[in-house]
Amino acid sequence: MENNIENIILEHLKALRAGQGKIEYELKEIKGRLSSLESSVASGRRDTVLQQEDIYRQQAAIDRIKERIDRIERRLDLTE
């Protein structure tokens, strides 16, 4: 009887160890996928920052062109 109890306990321990191994494997997979997701988010943020910088540069160029046009209009007396 005692031998059966030991066998049952051993079987349960083996099942627990196998379940733990599966959980560890899945956790490693999830960590890898999370790292990939974090990299994608960081890349998207970099792209957004670069696009925003382009917009600021374009706006600065437009402002300089507008100032030049205003100055030309004043010199030619084209302003109202």
C-alpha cells in the first residue's frame, strides 16, 4: 500500500515537472514575442519622430519663403 502511495506521488511530481517545463517553454516564447513587439513599437515611435522633424523643417522653409514673398511685395508696392 505504501509503495502505491509513493508511486502515485512520484507520478504527480513527474506530471508537475512536465507541466512546469511546458510553462517555461511558453514563457520563453512569450518573452521573445514581447521583445519583438517592443522593437516594433520603438521603431514606430522613431518613424513618427522623424516624420514630425520633416514637418517642422518644411514649415520653417515655408515660413522663410513667405517672408521673402512679403518682402518682395513690399518692395514692389504690391501690398494693400
